[in-house]
Amino acid sequence: MLRPLIHWIAPAASEETIALVHAGIRKLAHLTEYAVLGALVVRALEGPQSRPQIVLRALAICAAYAALDELHQRFVPSRTGAVLDAAIDLAGAAFGVALRAVGARDARRRPSRPESAVGS
């Protein structure tokens, strides 16, 4: 689906360039998907634990999921599992975990407005 779109956008591009752009888009999609997963896992784990514990647990869950996904792909004839892909997935998860952790910290620092000031 991506290759025809890339070819339509850049009709003069060589097949090598199209393959490179296609691979880049796919890797960027993995980064994005795992960033969302990382942020959601942190959100799911938030509670009485310390922030470092939550972050480490979230990263461990995402790393395990990425590793299992790549292992699964080794058994699917049309797919390949690669350690590099799992590393890209984990990098995306780390980005999402960091965004959620920083966002949650900033939300705690903001002063809340009193109820009487809401409609003013």
C-alpha cells in the first residue's frame, strides 16, 4: 500500500529510494506505536509505587512484548523477526514512557484553581 503512494508522490524516484523510504516509514510507525504503548502502560501502572519503579516496570513490559512479537514473527512465513526491530520498538516505548512520566510530573506541579474561580 505504501509503495504505490511513494511512487505517486515521487514518480522519478528509483526503486532503491522507494524501498528506503518505505522501510523508514515502517520503522517510524513502529516507534510511534510503541511510544503509545509505553505511555499507556505507564498510565495503567500509576499508583502508590515510586515513579522510577513505574517507569522500569513499564519498560520491562514493553520490552517483553516487543521480544515476543519478534519471536512470533519468526514463525510466520511472510514475516521476519529481527533484534533491531525489537530495539526500535523499545526506543519508541522509552520515548512514550518518558513523555507520560514528564507529563504526569508537570500536571502534579500545576496549581489547581479554586472552584469559585472556574466561572470567573
